[in-house]
Amino acid sequence: RTTQERHWHWYMTTGYGQEGKFSGPLKPMEFSIFEGQEPSQPIFQFKANPPAVTFKLTGETDGIFQIQSDGLLYHNKSLDRETRAVHRLQVSALDAQGNTVEGPVPVTIEVKDINDNRPVFLQQHYEGSVRQNSRPGKPFIYVNATDLDDPATLNGQLIYQIIMQLPKVNNVMYFQINNQTGGISLTPQGSQELDPLKNPSYKLLVSVEDMGGLSEHSFTDSVHVDITVKENIWKPPEPVEIEENSTEPYPIKITQVQWNDPGALYSLVDKENSPRFPFSIDQKGDIYVTQPLDREEKDAYVFYAVARDEQGKSLSIPLKIQVKVKDINDNPPTCPSPVTVLEVQENEQIGSSIGTLTAHDMDEQDTINSVLEYRIVDQTPKVPQDGLFLVQEFSGILQLVVQSLRKWDTPQYNLTIEVSDRDFKTLCFVQINVIDINDQIPIFEKSDYGNLTFPEDTAVGSVILTIQATDADEPHTGSSKILYRITQGDSEGRLEIETDPQTNTGYVKLKKPLDFETVAIHNIVVQAENPEPLVPGVQYNASSSTTFRLTVTDVNEAPQFFQQVSEAKVSEAVAKGTKVGNMTAKDPEGLDVSYSLRGDKRGWLRIDPATGEIFSVALLDREAESLYRVQVVATEVGGSYLSSTAQFHLTLTDVNDNPPRLVKEYTGLFFCYPPKAPGSLIFEATDDDELTFRGRHFTFSLGSESLQKDWEVSKINGTHARLSTKHTGFEERVYNIPIRIGDGGRPPLERTVSLPVTFCKCVENRCFQPAARMPGIPPVGMAVGILLATFLVIGIILAVMFFRMKRDKGQHNAESAQASETKPLRN
């Protein structure tokens, strides 16, 4: 193998110089070589400049690096990065007498790392402890390993993992490890389920792997970790009970909490966001109430104690603190209102309940502090005697105890009732109103209001009769108020009766129109009643009812249609004489009806005057009018010839009867002349038929096959197409291009349209034509002649006017001179 081949082999297998060359002059150099390579590997060939004939190597050679007299630098032993990572050498060039003629220059050898060292744990066995319910993810022990390989490379990157947990309850891992730091902590399940009473200790097998755990050629080590589970002393305390309004000096210690280890920082959190939070905690975990509590303001408090480390991170879940405020009797009874008003009927039986006085006490319910007692201490007036009422001692229910009351004795009683608890007394006031009983029935002033006659077209809401009944019970009460109800003669509900609340007068009014043809005579019976039920033993009788006779007279009425709007739908292509609808009306008096049309502005329809059937008499066109509206007139035959109208709406459905067309007149289509390349123009088509949900789908083609060598039509979408030129050999003129457009309908229709396309010279991308070539505009010479002739005529007119003005002025001067000669002088 030649020297150059050896140099190429060395470059591929060991290292390389900073310039990527195998030989060169003597100058500072840096090389990188992997450790563990075979010895006697060349590194670089230095070249000597006369008079230098040999080379000398000094520095950190460690007996590994040598240089030959011809300048070949090499190493004779394998390199070890862990022994020395960088070798700093010096190379000098010597002459024949051994004198230095060049150098020394620095040569740096960096030893590149390979994975030739396995990781090793710092301890052969680890032991640790953890409290139950400790915060998941917070390490309580660390395992550490070292690797002599370069930590800046993958060789020295270590990954930790838990290989085994004993015991493993329900196949759940209670422990986890940070694969970078080796910190072991609880999993969320371990934080919740670890219990020293069930399993006081656990054994873990932890492994470490280099190469970042990414290579199958990595090295590993393992170690046992014994973990003891300790009981958690971070537990919520028992609920606390504090007596309200205590007179002891504050703050008062009420409970305490303690973290598992010393050094925790404690605080309280009020999640209820109370406006007043009377609690505090010191750094020993003692919790205090700082001021008196009022149960009536707030009967219980719930807040949380938090333990944090020095960095402010929570050490575990907050503890719930419950404080109940114990009641004392510090509130007197209160009345429900300044005066409690009750009512009792004058015929109420002895022992009947009148009502209940319900007082309140702010102290805790269902305790001795809130038990109330009631006692009547005064009755006003004391007629017909004192002690008419009794109040039940603990319920506050009031009862009659002596006799029934009579309103004429007194309409009102006032009671003073003492309400007391264990320590306080309060006076409440009760007003008892004696109300009249409904023992009188309404009595009509007339038992028969006679005959009434009204025409059937009397307006709804009209008062046709006023009736009156009276009641001897107390005025303006439910016992004396009268409601009138029609019990016979109005089965269709055409009448209603309104009552005046002040006078009990009844107004009989029309609620619905009268109808002579349905019922001509109504025999009406009206009953008068009270909204309050009558007392037992009293019943309504004939005095509480009255009658009247309502006669309805006939009025000639116009025919009535069975429906005011009739709708029909037909195709626009129906034949003349096709029946398209039918409208009928009925005359209330039974006369015959004749039909006619009104508003048939297009003359499309006729109606059979006898039957009301409607027929087409002309071709219908949806595009002219898709919804055709006419009026149908029904006239009675004989009588007064009264008539009425109704609407007939005819919807026309579309048929394909309109060929496609251009959406507009295209007059400005042009190409610049001479064309430099084929071009295209876009145009749009439409038709007048109804647009379907699928939209329009037109086809486009040239109208003449002879044009296909020059022009091309291509479809863009259902309504747009592109007209394109195929070459540039067009004349400067207008081309009318026939375009065939088909609609694909049923039946299919098509139309050939003409698109005018102009080839013209362009100025600023616009079609330009000289004025002399535009129709209606004269040539330049003619325009100049016209302009000169105009100026000449204007000059002649001005000259004539100037001559006349001058002549008139001369005559005026002559006349003035003559006048001055003949006019006498005056002083």
C-alpha cells in the first residue's frame, strides 16, 4: 500500500486535521482522534523547508506520540480519554547540526470519547422513608450514579427507571422516579393508597442506563432501595364548637395542625370569601379565633390549613377545618308584623281556629333557646264579655272559646299577646275582624224583562238590556257581590253579561253576531249568584233568576264564500279550456248566486257564472307572471243583488319553453391588433325559465364548423364559457362569431347568438380608432373650414352692429346741436 493510500485509510478511520489535508508545512494544528484506536496510526505529515532536515516532538506525549525525521506524526499506543482528554504537543524543525530553524509550533490532539465505561451507583444500597398521603411527584429520596464517559456526549447521559416494586398491590405502581435526576416520589395512586398498617415497607429495584437509553449497546447498573412508610400526621382535626359572643380574652386557641417534618410554613385559606374572617394560624400550626362570633350572623365556618415549603410550594393537600358556632340565648322573640290581621265569620262555631300568630326567634332552632310560649294579656273591647279568645301556649293558634261572634256587637277585636322564651318577653298585637256571612241571596227587581227585538246585523259589543238584582249582605264583600250567568236560551254563546262592581248592575251585551237564519227567537234565563258560597241551609230560589225574550229580525246579507282565499297550481303549458280551480259561495237567504271575475288583467281566465268553476282561456306564461291573482265576485240573483269578493291565487309551474340567451349585449369585446399571442374572452348565458335547485347547465359550441380552425369555445361552468383564438393571423376588423347555446332541458332548447369581436389598435390597453374613421365625425380639413366660416359670420355680425351704433350716435349729436341753438337762455 502506498503512502498516499495509507493517509487516506488513516483519514477515514482515525481523525482529521483542521484543514482536512494529510500533509503540509509546519504550522499550528488541531486533530481529533477517537480513543481505543489501534497503535501506529499516522496523524499528519509535516514538510520541512531548507535548511531544516529533521523534526523534534515535545510536550504531553505520554510516550504515545512520536514524530519521524521526515515529519510523520503518529501514535504508537491506544488513546484513553479518561486518562487525558487533550494532548498539547510542540513540533520543531531542525537543521543538520540539530539547531531549531522553525518552531516550535503547537499541535493539539483532542481525544474523542467512546462508550467504554459503564455507569455505577454511588451506593450499593439505599434506604428512605415517606409519609402516607405525601404530595405526589415530590421526591423523598435520590439515587445517584456516575459514568466516566464524556457527559457532553450520549455516552455519559444516564437514564433512571424503576424495574420492580415489591409488593405490587393490584398491579399498581405506588412509586415513580425522575429519569434525569434519580428523584423517587409517590404516584397519585401511591399518595392516596399507601397505608403503613397494611404494608409498612416496600423494596424497589432501580436501574441506570447510559447512552440515554437509546442504544442496544448501552451499559447498565442496578441497586436496591428499601422504603419505609410512616403514618401521616398531616390530618384534618375534629370539628370545633365555639360558643358565640364569648367574653374570654382573644385570640383563643381552638385546634392545631402539624406537618410531617419541621420547617413547614402554615397559612389559612377562606374559600367562602367571607367579609369577616376571624381566624389565624401561627408557625407552630396552632389555630386561633381572633374575635367574638355571632351565630345569628354565621352559624358555621369552613376553611383550610395549608403547609408550604420555603419556596412557597404546597407540601400536601390542604386540611379542612370545620368550626360550628354554639348558640346562646341572646335574642328576644320578634313579632311577624306590627299588627297581625285575622278574620272570623260571625257564625263561626266555638272551638274553631281563627288563625295563627307565628313569632320568630333568631336563636338556634330546635333548642331550648328558641322555644316560644304565647299568652293573651288583653282583649279590646270586652263585649259581649272578656275572654272570648284562647291562644294555644306553644303553637300560637287562636280559637273561639265562649260563643259565636256577631258583627253588630263590634266589627273588630284587638288582642295583646305576650310571647316569651327562656329569658326574654315580647308583646305582639293581633286584630280580628268579624266578617258578614253569606246568608242572603240576590233578588232581581223584575222576574221578566219582556220582549226585545234586534236585527241580525246588530254590532258585536252592543248593550241590548240592563238588568238589576240586589243583595242584603255586607256591601262590597264576596257575600254581596253579584255574578250574572245565562243558564238557558243561548247555547251558542252569543250573549255575555258584565257586572258593575259598585252597583251590581248587569249589562247584557252581544258577544257574537246574531243570525236570523240559525235562531230567530231566544228565550233567555239569567241566574244571579254570589262568588262566596251560601251558608248551610240557605239556597238560591226563583227570586234569583229572571227571563227575557230576544227576537232576531232578518237582514238581507251578501253571499258568503266558504273560503276567502283559494289557491291552485297548474303547469304554464296547460291547454286552453282547462279547469284550474273552483270557488263557491252561499247566500244566507237562500238566493241563487252568480259568479264573475275581477282583475283578470291578462285575460287568462273565465269563470262559470253558475258553478264557480274557473277555466283557462288563453296560453299561460310563468315568465310573465308566476303567481296570478284575481278576485272572484259572488252576487245574489234577485233581492238587492248584494255581492262579496274572495281571492283566487293561481301558481304557474314552469316548463322549458325559453331558449338560452346572452345575459347582456356584448358590444365591447376586442383584441389588440396585431395580436402577439392567442387570447380569450369570457361571456355568460342565461334563460328565462325557472331556476332549479341544480342551477343552470348550458352547453356551448361554435355555430359554424368553418370557424373551428380560427376559434374555440370552452365551457367554464354551467353559465360561463370562454371564446379563444387559435392563432394570431387575424385582420384589423370586426368578426361576428356565432355561438350555439343549449339548455339540456325537457324538451331541450338551443339558440345561436352572435358575439361581435373587434381586432383594433390599442392605446393604454384600450381599443383606439382614428376620428376620421368614426361615423358621424368630419375630417380635419372639413372641421377647419367650418370653424373659419363660423368666425367669418361672427365678424360680419359684429361689424354691422358697430356701424349701426356709430350712425345712431351721429344723428343724436346733430339733434342735440339744433336743440341748443333754438333753446332760449335762462337766468
